[in-house]
Amino acid sequence: MTVTSRPAPAASPALCPTRSGLGILALALGSFGIGTNEFVAMGLLPEIAGGLHISEPTAGHVISAYALGVVVGAPVLAAMTAKFNRKVVLMSLMALFAVGNVATVLAPNYPILIAARFLAGLPHGAFFGVAALVAAQLLGPERRAKAVAQVMTGLTVATVIGVPLASWLGQLLGWRSAFALMVVIGVLTLAAIWIWLPDVAPSFATSTRSELGALRRPQVWLALLIGMVGFGGMFAVYTYIATTLTDISGVSRSWVPLGLMVFGVGMVVGNFAGGRMADRSVIRGLYVSMASLAVVLAIFVAAAHNPYTAMLLLFGIGASGAAIAPALQTRLMDVAAQAQTLAAALNHSALNIANASGAWIGGLVIALGYGYTAPAAAGAVLAVVGLVVLTVSVALQRRTSAVNA
């Protein structure tokens, strides 16, 4: 792979390892809050549906509204804030996150809840994109994927601790209490960034116009398409995991937080493994993780009928899916030239398009009468399509390199 236009993120030699570590910890805390916020509704769909007197598939639109907020907010906010002090940008994004969750808690009806979830999703992609770039500057260019993985650790730990805790809280005190917890985490993160994160300027001069230049690069669009399609299979299963476990695996409702936790442990393992693979070879890491996701989703169609094999395969789905993210984030940083902020944020737009489309496809095959194992079958197909797109991207890159040689 030949990349000549990517600027290396500047390290921060004036910072001691302790200060850099605390800064990344603050970013990981924000990642934890956003990750919990993104996934918690999936475990509380029955409660949300019951509380608002709507069907569960209709309640699933709450998830799609959040994902749409990410898709819209990531490019817009990233491009608009690219030239500003990144610490200030991160604090502002976290404040918007808290406001969106306050609106969720206070939403009196379904339409306003949809709007509130859209608002809460707006800062998601921009936060992760800016945080990944800041972490890469703090750790240095030779550990970019590791830096991304450390920020993403908060998201994966959220699936182990944050989502089950918020899901349990929502079942115990009502679904609104889960989002009240998000407000608390948002305020704590804002304070942690203010206290722990050093001022980090962009590592090179940029502007809204130069950031938007990423959209003229075919490899950027192909990398985004890999995430949009290939990652959707994980969300097709995860969105409806509560009913899948109770109706297909035959477990009680109290097992659902455990299932979410098992999935989350898989994501933690996969995130670290994906970061290590990507630092060795980004392309190989994408191939391995996406192929693994296709296989475990296909096996889950049969494994879901037994509670123990269902739990085992949920771990595998979480691990394979999470391993894609660091490699895909690094791939976008490689092909984006000077549009680093926008490209890093667009990764999360792509993943949340996968979130929305996966939830929609999963709901569609269920509504067509194929049952709650059908989303896994559809997800396996999506992962295979993602592999095809990756192959096209690699072939195009080799062809371009050969022409320029």
C-alpha cells in the first residue's frame, strides 16, 4: 500500500506520559458515555414501546433517529470546527451530548423523543473523530491504531458495563432513568476534558474547504462504504437481541443484561485485537475482522436456538464487529490527505448508517415473517458485500499505484 499524501499526526513531546494518559482517559470517558447512549435503547425497546404505547418495530425508529443525527452531525460539525482548538471543540460537543439527553428524558411523546434522539446523536461522530486525532497526536504516528483503540475502549467497555447497567436501571426505574444517567456521564466527561486534556491544536493548517476536499477522493467513499455495508450485520442482530434471547433462545428477561454484557466483552477484546492488527496491516486487519463477522453471523442463525451457544456467538459477533472499527478509522486517516478531521468523523457516520440500515433490515425481515434469527442471516450477507467493496478498494489502489509508478 502506497500513501504519500497523508500527513503524520504530530506528537506532543512537551507532555509527560502521565498527562497524555489522563488526556486519553478523559476521551475514553466521553467514548464510554456516547457508546452507552448509542446502544442502551436497543436493550430497552420493549420498555420504550410500552411507555409510549407504540409497537416495538416503531420504537426501533428511536435508534434510527439517533443514527441519523450521527450521520448528519459528523460531517457538518467536523468541517465547521476543524480549525478551532480541539479541546474547546470536544467540550462543546460533550455539552451538546448532555443537552440532547436532557431532551430525551423530558420528551413527553414519540415525535419529540425522535427529535431528542436526533439531537443527542449530532455530536457523536465529530467527538469520536476529533478524539481519535488528538489521541494519535498524543501517542505519535507509529501508534495511531493503538491510540484509536484506546479512545474506542470507552465505547467497548460501555457495552460491558454501561449498557447493561443503564438497561437494568431502565427496567427498574423506567427507561427515562437510563438517559438521565447519560446526562450525568456527559457532565463528568466535560469536567474531565477541561481538567485533564491539554490544549491540542490541529497538526497542520486546515479549513472547512480543505476538509470538504475529502469528499472528492474515491478511496474515502469506498472506505465509508465498507463501514456502511459490512458493519450493518452486527447491528441487525444487536438491535433485536432482547427479543431474540427471550423468544428464540428461551431465556427470561433477566438474562438480557447478561447477553449485552457478553456481547460487550467481545467488543472489548475485538477492539484491542483490531488495533494491534491494524498497526501491522490495515488491509489485512479489515479482511480478517470482516470475514470473521460474516462467519459468526451465519452460525448464529442456528446457535441462537440454544442459550449457551447464543451467548458464545454473541461474544464472537461483538469481537469481530469491534475489530473492524480501528482498522477502518486508520484506513480513512490514510486516504484522506489533509482532511483528517472530516474523514475521522465520517467513519462514525458510516458506522451509524450501518446502525440505522442494520436495524431497518433486521426489522424488515422480522416483519416479513422470517423470525428473529433472520437478521443474522441478512447480516452475514452484508458482511460479505463489505468484503467485496474492500476488494474493489484494494484493486483500485493497486491500479493507481501501478499507473503512478
